Amino acid sequence: MKRPIWFCLSLLASFQILLVSNLEAADSVYQYNSSSPLLGDVTGYTKTELTLKRGTKSVKIPANEVERVRWDGEPPQLNIARNQERNGNYAAALEQYKKSQASGSANLKKDLQFMIARATTKSAQSDAAALDNAIKMLDTFIKANGDHYQYYPATKLLGEAYLAKKDYAAANKAFSTLETSPWKDYQMDAKNLKARVLLAQGNVNGALAAFNTVAKMDAKSESELASKRAAQLGSAWCLQKEGKPKEAIKKLDEIIKSANSQQSALLAEAYLRKGDCYRELGESKEALIAYLHIDVLFPTEPAVHAEALYRLSNLWGKVQKPERGVEARAVLQQQYPNSEWTQKATGS
């Protein structure tokens, strides 16, 4: 018997409502290498993988491929908070993260604990006084969540916080843990970060050798290529410290040309080192252009941005535009009142 068209349309509408409801009820796993999330139910995770049930099948997703999870039932404003964190607005992100802790699933609350620690650590890049609190938060998360899929990212952040604090032994300990991860990109990152510890300790030759080892490694995935470029950046920094700014600039230009546009931290630092090299060569105009790239393109990288503003505040006068220097200093003081670069600019 032929069904009336209104009946068929009603069935179709009901199916669509059911489908939308099911999608809304699902967890969403966002991966670095994909523009759309995987929907399903996260049935478990370890520090190396996340298990997502999709219908009757379960999918294992390596933890180093997971950019974030949007949990079923989480408040929609959390997406706004995540964007605020990505844009460097850490105070606004932290406010929303903390508000969201009052409700939600156990999985969401664990994620929020990590996200609050992460945003606090990023904020501390331009406020060294906040480092101790960031370290405490990360350490608490790691000790309580040794088998969480964000375990290794938290460990990396902890090492970077210790490095910023100049606690090199603690930093190396965290980076050694990071190096035990099963993924090549994380292992490369750990070696790069250990090289930065050597550089911070004044061992330029040791750091250069360590960076060059990573730079020569085969890289296939985009994340491995990113780690390789980070090693090349470290090598360029060592060349600068060895009094070879022209060689460093050549290497930095290669990095800038080849880097993925999403690698904002890498590109921002590459322009910073390039500006430093030109400044050492006495080429103020070229140095200004390099630092301006950071101010215009990468203001969400607080530590690098603060330093670039400080350099700009001093360089504008050398090209007969002192008023621009005053503007740069004002922005530095407003955006990064507790930064070491603000203290240098104000003589405090």
C-alpha cells in the first residue's frame, strides 16, 4: 500500500530529530590532523590512547593525536573559553574554566583541572611570579592522573615551567619522563627541550650538538616535522650565541619559509631570533621589521610578544620615530605589567 507523502515526511523528520539528539549526546574527539571531530562515547583512556565507542565498534585513538575532547553535557561556553585561551586571553579563559568546575561529569572535571593548569602556565610566561602556582597545579594533576590522556602534555608543560624558573634539574627530570613516551614527535620534543636546558646553562656547544641530532632525524608526520623545525630553530639560536648572526639569519629564513602557519610559537620565536641577529649587526630597520611580525601576527605568544615590544620600544628611536617607541612601551606596560621586559623598560 502506498503511504501518503505527509506520513513519509513525518517519519523523515522524526529520524532527523533522533539523529540530531544522538549527535548532541555524544562525546566529540578533536584530532590535530582532522578538521572534523569523531563522535561517540569515550569508554576509557590511558596516558597513551583514548577509546571511543562508535555504534557497535570501538576505535583506539593515540593520545598524541588528541587535540581536545568535548564531553557530552559540557556547557557550551567552554568552547568560547578554549578559544580565549588559544587567543592568549588567559584571564577570561581561566574564569570560565573555574566556573565550569561546579558541574559536569568526572571526565570533564579532570579535563578542566588540566586546562586550568595549562592556562595558568601559559599566563606565567609573562609573569614569573605565577610560575610556582603553575608548577603546583601541574604537579597535582600529574600525580592524581598518571594514566590520563593528557599526562604527557602536562609533563611537558611542567618541564617548561621549571625551565622558565631556572630549576634545570627538575626540568630535565620532566623532559626525561616525556622522552619515555611511545611517540617519536614527543621524543624529539624532549630532546629539543633538554638542549634548551643546556643552552640556558651556557653550554652552547652541547646544545648545538643536541639540536643538530634532532634536526638530522627523519620526520614523516606533521608533528615530527614541527619538532625537526624546532631543532633547527635551536641550532640557529646557538649560531647567534656563537657570534654568527648571518648564518643564523639564513637558517631562520628557511624555518620561516617551511613552517606550517599554525605553528605560531615556532614562527614567533623565529622572528624574535631574527630580530636579535639584525640588532647585533646594527641593522635597526631589518630588526624592526622582524619584531613587528610578532606584534602584528603573534600577539598570542605572551613571552615572545613582551620581549618584542621591549625591543621595538628601543628601536623606533633609531629610525627617527620615537613616538612609536612610546606607544610600544605603553602597550608592553598595559598587557604585561609583571613581565621582566616591562621591568627593564621602566627601570624598576
